[in-house]
Amino acid sequence: MGNFVVIGANRFLGFHLCTALLENGEEVSGSVHKAHTSETSLQNEMGLLLGRNANFEKRTDRDVLEMITSETDAVYFAYFDGGDFYHDDFLREEMNNAYQTLRDVVKKCIQTHTKLIFTSSLRVFGKKQLKVREETKPEPDNSEGRLFLQFEQLIDKYREKGLMCIIVRIPNLYGPWQPLSMYYSQLLSNQKPADIREGTDYIAYIEDVVPAFLKCKEERANGNEVIHLLDQKIEKWEDGAQLLNKDYLEENSRHEAYEYSKKAKTLLNYETKTTLKEGIRAQRRHMRTFF
């Protein structure tokens, strides 16, 4: 039985990571923090499901220094999800808390020799960047990308001090438990969608992504990696938008700018298994069941 810490257990990816770890019989300390009021019903359901497992301990970010010990196998940092970026005032409130939490986590991981697995975003790259690989220098042109780049730069400052960290840059995520503010969820709940704030290049099904993150805890070839979760079969965000909304007009996508990641395949065994139709069908079923 392992011992894991998930910062952002009440966020989209963090919740799925907790669920997968618990299903594998691991012990999980899940740190939660405030969410926007529009996500209250989703938060309540996720909290109830996690709370039923005796191996799950709910904590807050104030307890982060207590959660990480020399017995911790890995720390997952998934503080924000795509829904947070739909609420500017809320996001501004949480940015400083997130940065301070990450700094505390980094220092404690160095002290306890614990691996950090940090969730970043492909939005650290701007629309003018024409060739994007793991080694490409990010030049974000949106608030989400700038925030994640700031976090990555904090991590880089501590690598020479002994931090073992894998940064995983992910595309937009969808599937069961997607934040209710996001475009697919709004359409599936028959809401009139707000202005799109999320990334609209690629989309990945949440249950395809989680196994790659679980594999991160086993990856020991190099404790300091940057990996893009992109493979040759990855789906386009606007294809799903058009399935859900016939009136959606394709914006300036730039799929050709990104190269698929060999590291994602060789190190994390990542591959797209779920088609957009299958994933959207599963998300629709879930929303009808819970909401």
C-alpha cells in the first residue's frame, strides 16, 4: 500500500487521481480548497464519494506541511482546473494561495526526498508559436498559460536544490465530473454557453489521462522531466464542440503547431483510447445521473 498526497482533490483531475489511487488500495491525503459557487453541487457530490473510502483523508492547504512526510510516495499538484478560469474575480483570489501552497510543497518535497508531479497546461504556448515540443520555450498569450508558466518557473528555481519533479502539460480535459462552467458541460446541461475561456486546440478524455499520471509515480529514469500528453490520435476540441453545438464556428485552431510526444508514450505509456463520441456520451450519462 502506498501513501500519496493530492493537492486539489476537489478539482477535476485531482478528484479522478484520488479515485484511481483509492481503487488501487493506496492511502490518499487529499487537500481541498475553495471552489467557485457555481461548482457547489459538483463539489458536494465529489466530496461525498471520496469521503466514503476509509483510505481517504480530507485536508486543507494549511495542512500541507503535515501531509508530506518521508513515507509519502509522491505528491500530485492539481490546484486548478479549467472551470476556475471562467471566474476572474475568484481566480485572482486564489492565485496567491496557489503560489504559496506550491512553494511550501516544493520545499517539503526537497526536505523529504519526495517526487512532485505537477499538472501544467499546453496553454503555456501562445498562438504565434508555430513549432511546439517539450523543449520549446513557452510564450503564453492568455491568463491560464501565464499562470502555469509562473508555477513552472518557481519549480525550476528549486531543481538544483534537489527537487525531483515531473511537469506534465495537458490539453483541455473532458468527461464525467468536468467543471460545470466549461463549454461541454454547459451545452450538456442545456445552458446557453458563456464566452469560451478554455483551450480550444486539443481535448483529452479524463480516464485516458489518469493512467499516465499514475505511471509518473513509477517513472525513475529521470526525476526532472517535462512531458506533453499528446499522441498521434488525440482529438480536436472543436470537433466535440460541433457535435454538441451545430452552430459552433471553428476558430483559429493550430493543431499542426504541436508535435506528438514520444516521451508520453515511452515513459508514461500514454495513448488516446476514447473517441469523442464515446467520451461525450459518458459525460452526458454522468450529468443526467448526478444533476
